[in-house]
Amino acid sequence: MERPAWAPRSIDISVPSVSRIYDFYLGGSHNFEVDREAARKAMEFMPGLPKIMQANRAFMRRAVRFAAGEGITQFLDIGSGIPTFGNVHEVAQAAAPGARVVYVDHDPVAVAHSQAVLEGNEDVEVIAADLRKPQEILSSPQLERLIDLNRPVALLLVAILHFVEDADDPYGAVAELREALAPGSLLILTHASYEGIPLPAERAEGVVDVYKDIRNPLIMRSREAIARFFEGYDMVEPGLVPMPHWRPESAPEDEDPYAFSGFAGVGRTA
Amino acid sequence: MSAEPDGPEDRLRRLTTIWSRAVFPVTSTSLTRAEFAEQLLPLARRLSHLLRARSFDSEEAKAVGAALVDAHCTDPEALTRTLDCVDAYLVLYCGEDGPQDELRMRSSRLQHAMAAGYAQALRERTLAEQEAIAQAALQAQGVVAQALHASEARFRAVFEGAAIGIGIADLEGNVLQVNEALLRMFGGSEHTVRGRNVMEWTHPEDAPQTWKLYDELVRGEREHYHVEKAFNRPDGTVLWTNLTVSLLRDADGEPQYQLALMEDTTERRLLNLRLRYEATHDALTGLPNRTLFFERLEKALGAGEGQRFGLCYLDLDGFKTINDSLGHAAGDRLLVEVADRLQSCATAPGEMVARLGGDEFVALTTGPGTEREVDELAERILNALITPISIDGRDLLVRGSLGIVEGPAGERTAAEVLRSADITMYRAKSAGGNRSELADPEADARAITRHGLTTALPTALERGEFFIEYQPLVHLGDGSVRGAEALVRWLHPQHGVLGPDRFIPLAEHTGLIVPLGRWVLEESIRQAREWRERYGEQTTAGPLRINVNLSPCQLSHPGLVQDTVEILERAGVAPDALCLEVTESALIGADDDLLKPLRRLAEMGVDIALDDFGTGYSNLANLRRLPVSILKLDRSFTQGMQQFPADPVDLKIVEGIVTLAHSLDLAVTVEGVETGAQAEQLRILGCDTAQGWYYARPGPPERLHELALVDATG
């Protein structure tokens, strides 16, 4: 008899994964040929894609340090992907020893790898969960073990919301998470957009098509639409800006033109 | 560390800056360029040492190459740019004043070793990462497989352990899998179910839509359906199920399988059939009962044009006597035997016999020819009862009364038909029993009206629908009004004014006559007092008297004397103003107990009149015994005097009666006086008082005042 239709689907590594593609862009080898193939296809349209990822990582690093500087010691990174280098816990624990980090991803391979890499780190947990179901994240025992929701938390939604379609109500999910956070918590967010890409939009659409083909649609949103994710937050200076402009530590002029694609921002709950 | 301008440290830093500028764009580090340069500075220092060291340490050079990989310069372009930079600037910035050729040679070897170290480190890192991600994928698959296994195990447990039958078939109908419960339902062995095709399981009792629903489902036009369905078991028995079939689709929504859930309802169905049988059959005789009979009758009455029905309603004559004398067990056996005989009378299609209860049976015949058939059926039934029934060694003669109703379908309701049959049966019974009567609409109507009036009587009294008319009693000697007879009327909301003959027998039958009679008495006495108060002393012959009829039922009612006394006393009317009229038939054979109350009333001064005298077998000798003071001659005697000359025989009879009455000290009143000649004749014959249309018809009490006043003044 064939597998009944109600059975859960197994992991199919012949299907490209967003997190492994991301790893490839960052020069990692935590990926398979299918992932690299998809990544190279996307790079045909936008050769500077790795620079966007790099700019994301750099922004995240600055933002985590900023959060640590604000006295925050609890970090919730949703859509953490495959740990490579300069991960949140490394940056956070360097800036604030004892900082606690919970990683969340819905890619079982990314989660399994994270668990292998982070084994033995008492202050880090990895949860297999989906941003679209915030309650599963908030009520998980791992989160409960490490994070006290009565104290401020830095919530990282870095390069993830552009993978959630409007039909899945990303705004609702973000609002639900916000409601669970104590005052003084930070939302650290980046999001893809056609705005700022140093290419005609038609070229960039080629990348969108690639992600559509791998059944992981990339949703480009306008700055205005991205700003709406910060509803209920006060924007931290300098607001929602291209990544290199957010509290730069080196001259933005030196940055690759691709680094200015999309937006980044940090908000604080009242 | 201090960096004096153009000192060794400053030169080292300048080299590092050039290096970092060249490599930074091709790294994927998240550090800033300045931070990245800080990472490169120690490497540059190590290169500087290696350049100038006495002997060349290739391992150390390889380590510097490997360190590049650790700084996330995993793009080979980073190595190219690094080597370009080392080649061009290392000797220049770090060679100090050493021999240029040697330094160049050393730089070249150094570059080779760095490249080898970088390549090895990158290879190791790549392999390690590949290994790690493959492990992670395996691990994740293991977790999912485990979850899948657990889920499958759970589903298997549900599937196998379920109390309802579960089966899965593909869309062609091939049965792929069934559970234990389903196998048990089908009788156990697997090959009878598995591998078979769903479409083989047609059954003669399949509802018309069953297979249409199936087709819609397998075509993907329907998600599920629910039917009651029968299956043939291999052993020839029938399995009845509540069957729910659902369409299973794959993740893309394409129809894949059909899932059947079935519940064995065979037992329940049998039970239902038995309950249905028990609910529709008489436990004693096994005949269909009232419920089933009504269903059939309704069906027959609802049949199309040209269809008719015939009904025989049988009630055994004197069954109660048999029950009372021989006991219920014998009665029951008699009923069973009667049922058997009746059943043999109605064997044709469209015929049935049912027991309605007690000793009441019905036989029904349906079809176009029932006009003739129903008579034959009735005859067969009466014939079937001719042979005596032997119970406990006694031969019992059983007779019955049969009411027959026949007619076309579609005109009457079952209840109406049965009522007509019941009424007709009672006519047969009243006519002596052991016969059949055919329903007659007029007789039915009468009976129905009777029934309607009977049930309306109690509320009629409450609602004050009765009223009284008074017919004057006139003294034949002087023509003066002496009193009046109270005659009760019923102003019926539908039927209008009804005379006592229409409802007094019904009131007698139901016992309502007692309160009704009391009301008439009260009302009449009240009227008598009114007359007395107004005119009592003006009439020549003394106060006006009131005559009130007393029915046999009232006569035997124990409260008669007390009620009468109370009414008279309450109204303040003397007993001699009242005359109670009792029919002769009510007193025939009356014993002393019955006469006692009359006697007491007579002793108090109430007059007792013997009404309708001369209609029964008048026992003249008996007259002496009765506490009676007035004879009221029946109107049949006066009818003969209406013509002229009067019937001489009638004259003789009346004369004789009057003589007899007077000799017993009884007054004589005649009824039905309609002409002056009649009145004169009766006066000559010696009658005392008279009433009739000649004087006045019964009317409202005011009429009597007028008559009395005319009489008084005239």
C-alpha cells in the first residue's frame, strides 16, 4: 500500500532550502548541489546577492551589540537558519557575557545542524517552529527555560518576513509576538524590497521567480509596508533605512552598492 | 604597540591595510573592513617574521594560509588577491634592508606554502561542513521518520482497533486495505474482502441513489456520502450497514483513495423490524392491530381514482358475559379462535383482518370491486361464527354484530370511516345482534349529532344555554289559568333551540340530568315566586302553580327530597305551589324504596302527577299505591277528539279514566288540547285541567302573566 495521504511528509533534500542557499551566499559549504544550483540561478539575475546577505549579517551584528548596550540579555532569533559565523549568540555573549539566545527555524535540517553546533552551550536553545504560529514558539519549553518574558527581549526577524506571504498574515504574527514582549523589548528587522536594488526591477524579478520555483516565494515589500511591521514600536534612530545606513561603524560610501537593497530597522516597545 | 612613522610597525600596518582592502570585497565576513584588517594584522606580522627568519618554516607559512580560511575568506579569489599582495608588497614593506634576491626567493616559497595551507584548510572546512550538513539532514530525516513511524503506528492502532469497519479502496474500486472490524462484519475470512472490487457489492436492496453517489465520489465531484446499505455475506446472510464513504485527496488536492467507514446495523435493523412487528400486531391473536389497520385503511383511502374500500366492523355479542362467567383466560382463547376464523375469511390480496381491542375486530377489503366483495366478506364472517367454539369442553355459541361501510377512496378520513362503521355496528347490535347492517349517512348523522350534543351538554349548563318556557294549565270549569308546566329548552350555538326530546335522554344517559333537573327546579320555583309576588292574590283560583318534570334518573337520586325542600325554602315558596310530573313508565314496577321519596314529598304538600298516563301497560290497581294526586292523560287520547264528531271509543275511554281517577280522588289533566270543541268535550267528560295550543303554546314567563291577568280581570 502507498503512503496514506494523512501521513506527514518526509524531508526531501532534493528540494532547495532557503537557509542552505543563504549559507552558500555567505561562502559556507553547508549546502547541496540543488541549493547551489538555485543560488547560482538567482545570482545570474543579481550577482551581488551575497553582498546583501553579508550586509544583513553586518547589520545584525551591529543591532545585537546595540541591544546588549541597552542592557538586553535575552535574544529570540526567528528564522535563524544555518549557523555559520558571527551568529547572534557569539556576538551577544561577547558583548554581554551570560546572554541567552533562542534560535527558531522551521527548516528541520537547519534545526538539526544548529542543535549539533550548539550542543553543550547551556545558554542557547534551538526550536523547530514556524513564525506563522507564534504561540508554538512562545509556549515552547525551551523558550520558557531560557527567556523571561517579563523582562525585555531582543526579537530578531532578520531576512525572514519576506518569506511570509500576506495570506499567512505576517502582520498578525508580528503583532502577536509583540504582545508577548515586555516593555523595553527590541524588534530587530530586515526585509527585502525592490527599493534600493542597483538594478532595474525586471532583473530583480528574476530572483523572485527563482524563489517561486523552489516553492519558497520571496515577497518584496515597499518601505511603507515594511514600516507597518513596527506598529506598536518606537523606532530607534535612525529609523527604517538601507542596511549600511543603520548606525554604521565604517563609511557607508565604502559599501557595495547591493548592500543598500531592502531595509533594516530597530524598534522599541513602549 | 607604538608605530613610529615609517618604523617597522607602521610599515606592517600599511601592508595590512593594502591587504585588507584587496581581500575584504571577496570575503563574506560580517566584520567591518577595519575589524577585518585587525584580524589580518597578526597574520602580516607572522609573514614578516617568516620572510626574515634564518631558516624557512613552511608549516608556519601553511598555518597563515589556513588562518585566512578561518577568517572566512573562503572564496579562492581571496587567496589570489592575498598572494598578489604578498608578492608585491611583503618584501617592500617588511624586507628591511635584507638581500633582495633572497627575500624574493623566500617570499615566493612562502606564497607556495600559504597556498598549500589555504587549500588544505579550505578542503577540510568544506568537507567538515558537508559532513555536518549531511549529518543534519540525516538527523532531521530520522526525526521526521520517527514522527512518521509514531504517527503511522498510532493510525494503525486506530485502524485495527476501531469498532467500526474501515476500508480503503482506490478510485477504480479495488479494495486495498480493510480492518479487523470490517472483516468480522463480512464473516471473517480476508479473501472475501481484500482484493475484491467495491462495485461487485451491489445488492437488490440498494437505494436508487447509492451508486450514483459512488460515481460522483470517485469522479471527485463529491467529498463524501452516507447511505444505508446491505451486503451479501459469503454464508448467504445479509449484512446491513450505515455506510459513510469519503474521498481522500493527496497534498495537491488530487483524488487518491476512497475511505469507507461502516457500522453494522443488522441487529438493530432486526430489532427495529421486530419492534415494528410488535408495535403493529396484537400480542394475543397475532392479528394486525389498530395502528397497522389504520395505516392500511389510510393507504386504501388515499388510493387513486376508481379504487374503493369495504370495511366490516365486528363486535361479538355478549362477550362480556362469557368473560365474566368463564374467566378471562377462556375469553382470551375464544378471541384467539375468533381471530383465526376471521383470518381465514380475508385471504385475498387487498384484504386484511385486524383486532382493534377487546372483542372488536375489523376486516378490510380494497380494490375496485368492493361494493360486491364487502357483502361477501360480511357473509363469510357471520358464517365463520356459526359453528360453536369449544372452550374447556363447552360449546360456546358466538354471535356478532357487524357494521359495514363501503365507498370510494379519497372522500373520507380513516377516522370518519371507522366511526361510521362503529355507529353501524351499534345499530346492528340494537336491532338484536347476530346480523350485519350497512352504513347509512342519515343514521350516522343522527348518531354523530347525538354524540355531539352529549359531549356539549356539560358546558351548555355552565354557559347558561338552557332556558325554560311555560305552557299554561287551564281550569276547564272556568277557563282560569291555574299554573304552567315548565319545559326546558336548549339554545344550542349551532343547532338553534332544541326541545327536551333531543337532549333529555342524553342527559339521562350521562347523569347530567341531575344537575340539569335541579337547575330547572330552581328556575321554575323562582319563577313561581315571582308570579306569586306580583299576581298571586289577583287570580280567582288562588296562586299559580308550577309543574316540573322529573326524569327516572332524578327519581332514584338520593338527594331528591332534600334538594327540593332546600330549593322551596330558599325561594320561600310553599310546597303546594309545586307539582312534580313523573312518567307512568318510570313508576312501573317501582318498589317502596323508589316510592319513598315521592311519598315524603307528597306528605309535605307537593303534588305528584302521573305523566303520559295511558301509554304504558297501566296497572290501574297499582294507582292506589302511588303517592299521586293528578293523572295527566296522554295526548293520544285527545287526538281522537279533534275531529267532529269525536271518536266514540276515545270518549268512552276518557270518561272511564276520569271516573276511575275521581273515585281515587285524583284530578285529571289533559294535554294536547287544540280546539274549542275538544275543550268543551273534555269539560263535559269531567276533566279538571287542560293544556294545549288552544290556550297557549309554551312561551316566556311574561306570556303567562298576560293570560292570568286576562283571566283574572275577564
